[in-house]
Amino acid sequence: MKTFTVNTNDSGQRLDKFITKAVKGLPMSLMYKYIRKKRIKVNGKRAEERQKLEVGDVIEMYIPDEFFTEKTSAAEYTRAEVQLNIVYEDENILLVDKKPGVLVHTGDEGDPNRTAEAERTTLIFAIKAYLVSKGEYSPENESSFAPALCNRIDRNTGGIVIAAKNAGTLRAVNEAIRKRELGKYYLCAVHGIPAKRSDTLRGFLFKDHRTNKVTVTKNHVKGSKEIVTAYKTVDVNYKEDMALLEVELLTGRTHQIRAHMASIGHPLVGDGKYGVNAEDRRRGYKYQALCSYKLRFDSDEEEIRYLKGREFQVDREGIFFLELF
């Protein structure tokens, strides 16, 4: 039998949600069975899978030890391999400028990249290591929560990634993103100069999970999701027939900017999946010319209301493709 005492980061969530995080090795079907059979109790009483947990609640689990996986210790976080470039930090939130080529996290269970060695090369591992070193995160003292990313960008895209230091901030930022109360702005270099200096593009995006590639269509097809991408031209390079665009994501889908711009005949410079021409290869670009360079908070969520109206930007000197303009 193992017991967990609910702390601030654990509170406010449903029992079943807590268990899926605290006991990652337990299949969901067995979890619900154990709750029904009273092998999982709260405060010594029969538990309900949807009941909300409160600080101080004691969860008792009479289940085999094999389902409890070993946590990463604080000592393991001394082995992080990614250096953080911090844009902004306070007691609740961390904004980091991720460099192209860095994975934000490893893949799902079964992904060949999901190894201890690969984990140490990810951004989230470096963030946890940083917070451990500051005494702001203690893995041993947390049952279900760990500092987490609120947004993700592709491995070969650079720019701002948001990390929440506590559960309340994580919920607040995720809700703000859902309600589109966070302005996310990108800079990108595209081949060709768009006829319209600015425009709002609309379409539908379908993802092929086998190839991890998406297709953009004007009309809805089965399984597709609507996308809205606004851009304005910031600068042009007539000699190279390129344009520098500022793009605002009004929806956030996989490869949205890359695929949407390619669909109108303006693929991103260096994009090996949706573009790339001989000139890109000649320049030796390893990554697509895309950077999540600016973030604006416009949320009334209680935990992050103090950030409303504030904007944060990466250091433009570090955006490699600006050398083209």
C-alpha cells in the first residue's frame, strides 16, 4: 500500500487525473476498476473517480508495487545538456528562447526517442534542472505535478516557449491559450514576395500522422481543422526574391505557418518539408526560417492577470535568417 498527501499543486483536480500523473504505470482500465473495488480510497473512505481533491487529502492505494515507476531524482537533473536563454521569469512563469534544433520534449510512449539519454537533451529537462538548482522544484516532494510547457514549437523552429512553475499557472495559461488571450507572433522568411502586403489567410488543415506532414485545403475535408493565419510584410529582399513576414497565429495547428504559406506559393526559406530549393541547399540552412519572436498577454485569468498588457520578445540578434534583410 502507498499513500499520497495532496499538496497545493495536486489540489483542484479530479482523482482520476491525479492518479494518471502520479502512477504512470497503471492502465486506465485497472485504475477505474481499483476505484470501484475500493482499492483506492481518499481519507479512508470510498472514492469517486471524478471527485475533486483538496489540500491535505490522503489517497491510499492498495495496488501492486509494479505500477509505481521510479521518479527522476533531483540529482539526475545535474545532467541537463541544454543551456537556457531566459527571456522573462517570475515566481510563476518562465519564458525561454528555444534555439532551432532543440526538442521541447521527447515523444509519446513507444517513441524511439523516448530514452533517458534523449530526455536530457530536451528543453523541458533543462527547465526542470534549472528550477531544481534554484530550489523551486523538488521532484521528491511532488506527487502529480512537474514544471510543464504551455506551448510547443517544432524542433527546427526557434523562439519563445512558456513554462509554468506551478499547477495553478499551468491551468491559467492553458485556459488563456484556449480562449486566444495570448498573442503569438512569428517572424519568417519566405520565397517570393506576396502580392498583398498583409492578409488574413483561411483554410483547413489535415494531418497525416504516419508522415507527420499536413495538407492545407480551401474547403473542409473529413478530419481537417480550420486554420487562420494573419501576416504582414516587414521587409523585402528583391535581389533574392524573398520577404520577411510577421505572422500572427489566430489558430494553433501542427506546422500551420509552414504549410499555410507554402499553400499560397510562398514556402519558408530552408523548409525541407514544405519547400526547399537549390538556393536553400547552397546556403546550407539546417532549419526553416521561422521564429516565435514575440508574446503578448491579454488574459484576465487570476493567476496571470498581473501580466496583462505586457509583451516579451527574443533578442533579434539571435534570429539567424534576419541576415537576409
